[in-house]
Amino acid sequence: MTSGVIAVAAATQVIGEGAGLIARAIAALYCATGDLNEFLDRHIGDLKGNDNPVISRTGRVLEAVKAGFGIGYLSSTIVIAAGQFLLGNPLGAAATIVTSATLSNPIAMTCAAVGAVFYGWNALSDRERNELLERLSQGLATGVELVKSVLRFLVEKTNELLSPNNIEEIKRFIAEGAAAFGRTLGDVTHRIADVVGDTLGTARKKAGSALGKTADVANEAYRLASNGADSVVTTVRAKLSSPRGRPVVDESFVPINDPDNQIVVRVDEEKAIAIVVMELERQPGNDKRGR
């Protein structure tokens, strides 16, 4: 019997045959032993007791969700399952084998799931949101309205209990969790800055450190966006003050998809990218986080 099948069989014993498929998949994912409700209570305690403030406050959020609805393990399971779906985990019995081997840290899994719901839930289209609600309702054998209420409550509590820095830092857990299923941070959050950051990160890996300056400048632009466009543009220009047309990518870099042509990213192009991305981020509706 494979480890994945054993995990699912054990999960069935933990929460019973009457539980939904997704609840059994979550129990297997976390290798939960004993009563699932008690396991989640212990897990939330571990989160709250962690020295990392992001992890600790995530535990407080999940505790508030669990206590606020008074339905045992179900409310926490709704959050974790929704987050796993948004990260790209299909949560089927067959997926348990892959997931258990890839995501072995339960604390990181929960932070990734909570972060994915916070950033990703309101970034979905109406059709995508309805499809996810239906999957959760059927897989957890519960009503759509309950699922919707739990996820809405989760977003509100995350806004309340996590600081802006905590909320930004939780992206690291999202990125790591999504990567296990071939997805990126931008795939989950749908935020322009994250999508561009994913692209720059991929380019940096392909070109070594050649595009490091672009990524650093773009990140600085995002950080300073709250101070106004003038501040950001000034910072970008100061950091990209090299002579016009000076190559930033190594001359030896040749794109894989076009071996006959060498592309050199120039300072002015980097400046334009950083400023345009910053301006797009400032437009209403481009940051759906927590709304």
C-alpha cells in the first residue's frame, strides 16, 4: 500500500466515513492523528506560540475563525482547503502522495493557505469564485453560504490582526507553497507588482545576476509608492543614473529562444519598466488585496 493511500485511509479513521472528501484530504495532507478537531487546536497553538510574528498572528487569525463559527474543524478546514486550491493543490487522494512529499512543514502550509485566501479570494473573477465555492461545498459536504461567510471572515480578521508588514511578509509562504504546484506568487495574488516580480525573478535566474538592478529598483519603487509619484520617480532615476544606453545585462547573455540575436536591456528601458509598473500599481482596482 502506498504512503498516499495509507495517509488517506488513516484520515478516514480520524474524521470518519461521513466527512467530505476534502476534509479527509486535509487530514491526510497534515498527517493528522487522532481527532481532527483536537489536532487543529494543537496546530493553532503551535502557530500562536511561534516566535515569528507572521506565523503567530496567522495562528490568532485561524483561532478567531474556528471560535467565531463554533463548528469544530469545519471552519478551519474551509480556510485551509480554499488556500490549497488557490495555491494549485487539487486536494484529491492521488495528490496527497505528491503533496505530502513536497510540503512537509504544516506551519508553512497553513501560512501559505491563509495568505492565499487573503490575497487570492477577492482577486478571482465571479466565475472563478463561484467554481471554487462549489468545489468546497461539495468536497466538504456543507453549504455555499457557510463557505462564503468563513472566507469573508478570514479576510477581515487577517486585515485586523496582521500588520501591513506581516501581510507583505506572508507572501513568502504563498510563493513557496505555490511553487510546489508549478505556480507563482502572481498566479495567486493577481497583483501587477507580484506578476512583474515573478517575471523578473525568472529572468534573473536565466541571466544570472544581470537583471538584479531592475528587480531592486522595482522593489524600491513599490516600497515608496505611498509617498507619491514624485518620490518614486526621483528614487528610480537616482538608482538608474548610469549613462544613457549603458548595457545592464552582460554582453555574453544570449536568450535561449532567440540564439541569433543578443538582447541588451538598457538603463532607460529599466527606468521605464519601473515607473510604468509603479504607476499601474497606483491605479484603483489594481490592488485587490483584502477587499
